[in-house]
Amino acid sequence: MDDRTLRRYELRAELFKALAHPIRILLLEKLRERPWCVCELAAEVGIEKSVASKHLSQLKSVGLIADEKRGTLVEYQLVAPCVLDMAACAEGTILEQRRKRLGIAAAE
Amino acid sequence: MDDRTLRRYELRAELFKALAHPIRILLLEKLRERPWCVCELAAEVGIEKSVASKHLSQLKSVGLIADEKRGTLVEYQLVAPCVLDMAACAEGTILEQRRKRLGIAAAE
DNA sequence: CAATTGTTGGGAAACATTGCAACTTTAGGG
DNA sequence: CCCTAAAGTTGCAATGTTTCCCAACAATTG
């Protein structure tokens, strides 16, 4: 196993880690509609703004969203909408597998 | 936020969590080639077989792989190859964003 | 200056990862 | 049949990481 390959898998894992929390997926879905500032998102999702800020910072650190300061606000916007298709695909995959397993279990 | 939507996001997050470790991505890549048993994979990746077993169990629990007993061996096989395209897409996304940010940084 | 918006840090609780040891199951030799 | 070896899984303890809340801080507006 060469180091370059390992590094690539670490990179992929980092992005999946950023997506591995329901709140972060919800935040991304909101950002698909339009840009939002932190306090709007925190209120919408029902969490502390410090928590929202940290989740958004994680998403930003892997390059999925970008921020822009406007006075005292920080507006976040979606940069890589393709990941949301990935998220929908993830749901499809997991549901399909679940159905298959149930089907097999029923058939046995 | 209705509960059903939240549940869907939790489901997606679960699948991403299963993908959020470089060793698990590597295991999936190996399983794309052909079915492998646990001890082969452990040797190939260079980890304890108990660790390999646990990682594989996680991947199985979200329905990405399936197992089949053959004597004393347990052979794992890939069930949802589409997630590997997702993994490659993840890498593409993150690299593209990184390039963009570097480009902007250089231009400023 | 006061109010609003975000970010950052500490501490606690929950969760994830690893290595080791114990255990189960199967195959095969005597 | 009994014993041993090999393959996997599971439990435990140690360590590291995530997540949350709260409080403190920085920055901007009016």
C-alpha cells in the first residue's frame, strides 16, 4: 500500500466525516435553498449558534460551503451542490439494501 | 422540522459515518476486485483481524457489503458498488474545492 | 457605549478505535 | 472420537475524538 493511495483514502474519509452528522446534512439542505447567516440557521435548526458555527466551520474546512462577511453577519453558501445528490444517493442505497435484506429474510 | 425528515437525515449520516474511515474505504476498494475473507483483508491492509472484523461489521450493518460463511472462513463481498463512485466523487469534489481556494488565494 | 453576530475555549459526556485475550465454530489428523 | 489449529467474533480496558453547553471574547453597527 503506497502512501499516496492511503492519503487519497484519508482525503475521502475526511469528506465523508464532514457529512456524517444529521445536523450537517440538514444545514447543507437549507443552504441549497439560498445563502443563510449563522443565526438564521441556528434558529431554523433549533441549536445553539456556537454549535451551528462549529458545524458550518467543519463543512467549510472540507470546501463544501463558503462564507462571506456582511457587517456583523456571516453568510454561508453552498459551493458543491453535488454532494447533496450524493446524500440522496446514500439514502437510496441504504433503503434499497434494507429492502433487499427484508425480502431475503421473508423468503427464507 | 418533522420527524420523518430528521430520520432520513440520520439515515444518510449513518451511511456517511460508515464511509468516514480510510481503512473502511480501503476495504471497500479491495472488495471491488473480488470477495475476500477477513484474514486475507487483515493481512493485506496490515491490521489485526479483530479490527478488520469490526470494520467489516460496520460496513455490513449499513448494507454496503454482505458475508457468506465457507467452512471456517467468512467471505465478504461488495453489495453496493455505487458507493465507490461516490467515494471517487468525494475525492474529486474536495480536490476541486482545494484547487479553487488556492487559485483565489493566489489571485488576491 | 450597548446590542447583535460569530467565533473560540474549557469541561463533561458520549462515542470510536485499537490491541489483547477469551470464546465459538469448523476442519482435519491421529 | 478427541485434540489441535485456524478463522472470526465479542468483550474489556485504554486512548483518542466528537459533540454539546456555557461563558468569554472579537468585530461591527447605530
